[in-house]
Amino acid sequence: MDLPASLPDLARQLQSGELALPRYIDSVLLALERDEPRIHSLLPEDGRSARLRRQAAEIERVHSDPSRRPPLYGVVIGIKDIFRVDGFETRAGSRLPPESLAGEEAESVRRLRRAGGLVLGKTVTTEFAYFAPGPTRNPRNVDHTPGGSSSGSAAAAVGLCPLSLGTQTIGSIIRPAAFCGVVGFKPSYGRVPIDGVIPLAPSLDHIGLFTRDVAGAEYAGGILCEDWKALPAPGLPRLGIPTGPYLQRAGHTACMHFESAVFALRQAGYPIQTVETLADFDDVVRRHQTILAAQAAGVHSEWFRRFGDLYHERTAALLREGQQIDGSVLAAALDGQASLRRELHTMMDDAGIDLWIAPSTVGPAPRGLESTGDPIMNLPWTQAGLPAITLPCGTEPDGLPLGLQLIARWYDDERLLGWARRIEGELSESSEIVGSPQAATLRPAKGA
């Protein structure tokens, strides 16, 4: 059977009984049987089918009155395997004994379960959410990476579950979402509690989510985020293109698609200007690495002492690098991180813009599973803690998806999603987003 693609539509049908929960679970299990052997998005689980049917029956019993059913009644959810979930081991993509990583269930998972969500399973992550890849393949083309570190959560969101949880410390939500052709939303730093999630670098770690459209991200954001406020649809946003050394890191294909998206939005009446920014981008990148390495070394100090020979060499190299970083160097990097957010806000105020727009990735998903791709297009916004979302934005000639990244001010998440829903509609109504000779040349505006 064909299920509603959008999370709110699916949730409404389940709540009302228009879609019976047992029938929905049967459809999920059929999709799992069909797709999972090809994409490997979930950790193996003995008895998954029986567990899901048993838990669905319990949800039906507890919530028998359709008028009082919770917002995620029976909806299956994928959970990245660095979140602790009651009833599941946490391995974090590593060879460490799971009992050493055990702890209290993540608050974000509790919120989804209290809202009626049903855990489909733990999704594959790179080792400790860094770069050592797992077995997950890109559902759009299994010869390519799905991205990382939230590899399984992005892949599962394509066809297995309408909502999945991930984390981002550099680009681990926006990049895999773009590679897999789904919506990825990284809320503002601190907007979703990180409790119960194995950290990588606590000053950089964000919880985020994957859905199939912006409406789904809004629906889930209202459940997960602190102090979420329902706002009326915002007006047309003023968009800024961050030209300079940052944007120059995008590859040719990504730039062609980005320019076509800019052209389509200009045609739809969006005010867009270029803003020369991030002139010190190399320093921003170095600062990010300092914070990441130093804090990861601190988080893993005891585990690495006990189980160092079980770590992948890429992760071990990061931890050894972090062990050499002096506390005063880390403190200076953290000061720079706080300054970056203020500088980006000031630039937005001075230029009179509401959103930054940029390519979500440097290009389409690389071939093979040895690399999860380059997260550089996401790094400055993560470091600044700003909310970001990626929207599917066409495909390259081989059919691999690309994304458009939108970034708002800190804690402006609700308006970001309102604007993103509007832009999503504009892009879907425009002709196919490909390189266009009419596309805007990305040069700084006079005086910008």
C-alpha cells in the first residue's frame, strides 16, 4: 500500500483510524524486507517484527480513543546509534563493549516516545559520529555513500521511516540529507537537549532530524525543541549569498545547481543579494578542528585508555591530536566560536537579510563507501550554532540528489522552517534545477 509521504499526513491518518496501525506496521515491515538488505540503514535486531507488532498493540490499547491520541501515534522512528534508548544496546558504530557505553535514555527519545512514536530501530552511525564509515549505502544509488555521520538515519528516511534522529558536529545532518535527497533540519545549538547522547564535542554537538518534507520537520520540531512557538506564515524572506572563500569551496556541479536555484527564487520575487563574508574562513576551519579534537579527547579519555586498540585509526588519530591541545588554546578557540555567531548576526543586520543560502554540500555523494564526503559547507553554521535546513534541489546527470541550505539567526528556528516551506514550494514549482545560462553570477553586490 502507498503510505502518505508527509509525516503530518501519516500521523493524522493513524490518529483518526483512517489508516489502521496494524496495517501500517505491516507496510513498514514489507518495506524493510524489500529495502534494508540493499541499503543497510539499521543495526541488525533479532525479533524486530514481533517487537514492533507487540509495541503497536500496546499503543493501540493505551490510546484506544482516536480523539485523544498523541501526535506521533504509532509512527515508526529511526534513532542514530549514539542515542541511548531503553531496550536497545548502544554501540556508537564502534567495537567497544556496549555495556561501557550504557546509560540513561536520551531526553529527545523520551519526547518522541511520549508523543506516541515507535522505535523502528537503531540506525547506523560512523564510529562515535566521526568519519570512520559504516555499511550503509545511498538509497538513490547504492554505489555511493549516504554521507555521515548520521548515515543510517538519512538512508532510512528515504523509504523506511518518515522521521529519524541524527546529530551534527560538523555536517552530519545537512550533508547526508542532501546526499539522500531528503530534508535535514539542524535546530539551533541547545534547542534540543543533548542528554543521553554520546558526545563527540559538546560545544559543537547538535541534535537534528530527517524527514521527507519541511512540514514533517515543523511537526517534529514542535515535539523535540524547547519552547517551540507556532507562528503565522512569515512574509517573503530577504536572502543573502555568502560569497568569498567559503563559497569557493563548493564544486562545479554544486555551484551550477545553486545558481539555478538562485535564479528560480529571483524569478519568484525573492530579494537576494551577495554579501562578502567569512574572509577568515581558513581560521574558522582550524578553530573548529581545535574544539573538535580537544573536546573529543576529553570525552573519550577513559574509554580510550581502556579500549584504545578497539578504535578505528581515524578516530584514534583525532583523540591523539586532541590530547596535545593546551587548555589555553581551546579556551581561545571557544572565544572565537562565540565571536563567529555575533559576527554573522551583525552581517545579517547590516545587509538586511533574514537567511543565508548556500549549497548544502560541495557536490553529489561520492562513489564508494570509503568516505562520507566533505562537510565543509556546513562547518561555519554549525560552529556558530545557527539553525540550518537542507531542501532537495534537483539531481545531477547521474540522478544523485543535491540540496539547498538555508541558515537563520540563532533560535529563529520557527521562522526558518516557515520560510523553508515557502521556498520548498517555489523550487518544486520551478522547472528542473540544473545549471542555467541565465543563472546569477555569484559576485559581491556593490558596497556589500
